[in-house]
Amino acid sequence: MHDNVTNNGRITFQLAGFYLVSLNVAFASNVTGYRTLLIKQNGGIYLASTSIGATNGNDTRLFVQCASFFNLAYVVKVIVRLVHHLPPSPYPVSAPRRHPACSSLRLSSAARTPL
């Protein structure tokens, strides 16, 4: 499902099903810029995102999650962006304080939501 050698920024689903995907990260205190987390499916569809301005004096913590059906071999990529200046640069300028934590939980093998 997750491979630290080939591509450590993605999850490849080995079983089709309805999954809950979560991502959280903490950034060091900073007075400028904003922080963004994105969950992207198969290189094109954004499933979830969140963004917040930097927090001075405390870590900036972000959390995002989504629930969706994924077919066999679907890929979810997590994207973490930190931008210190406006207008935003298209490139991240530094790494998060802590490594992003991403998880997936298979809720059902059915194609419909398990509600």
C-alpha cells in the first residue's frame, strides 16, 4: 500500500473499497505565509484540502481527511506546501517541522458509502 523506497508521498490501494484517508502535519512557528495540505487522487482529482495562515509563537497544525471509493491500484498522493511570501511561489520553500502523517482505513468493500 505504501512504499518508502519507490514513492513515499503516495498510497496505492491494493484492494478496492471505501476508504477514509487522513493527513496531518505541524509546521514551526512563523509570522508570515500560509500552510496547505492536499489529498490528490490519480494525479488529477483533488479530494480534500485545507489551508491556514502561519501562527506566530506556536506550531501551525493542519489536519485534512476525506472518504471516497478507490478501485484497485488507485493512487492517493499527499501534498504539503509552505509558502513564506505573497504572491505565492509555485515551489515549497522549506520542509515541515515534523514529517506528515498519512493514514488510510478501509471502511467497506462496497462501491457505495457504508452509511
